[in-house]
Amino acid sequence: MVKRIIQNGPKILTWILFYAATIVAASSAGLWDIKGYYAELTAPSFAPPNWLFGPVWTILYLFVSIIAYRLIYMPRWEWKPVLIAL
């Protein structure tokens, strides 16, 4: 069991780094004071409630980090560089 954890250590560390990078990117939006601007916008009738914003974006960034991890460790393929660039 320990041997397997040691073998997968670089992969786990890579995923943690991707996840941390997405958290930093997401939290950088909080540097700007947009509360006044956001409150003045006219929301459409189908807009979700404000409390749903945080959980949805957290899940979205989790998926982004998982996709990045899987792209990095996928086998060689002619489209792999294109997918990573996207």
C-alpha cells in the first residue's frame, strides 16, 4: 500500500498543484470591488439565487483541475497539445 502511494505521489502532487492553481485563479476575482456593480445589474428571470454561485464555481474549478490532470497524464496522441492549449 505504501509503495503504491509513493509511486502515485507525483501524480497526486500534480493534481494538487492544478487544483491549487484553479483556487488561486478563482480567488483573484475577489481583489476587485464589484459588489456595487453586481447589485446594479438587472438579472434575468431564470438567474439562479446568489448563494448558489460559490458552490457551483467550486465544483466547476474542481472539474477543471481534474481535466487538466487527466490531459497531462494521457498517452501520446496527435491532438494532445491542442487539448492542453485549450
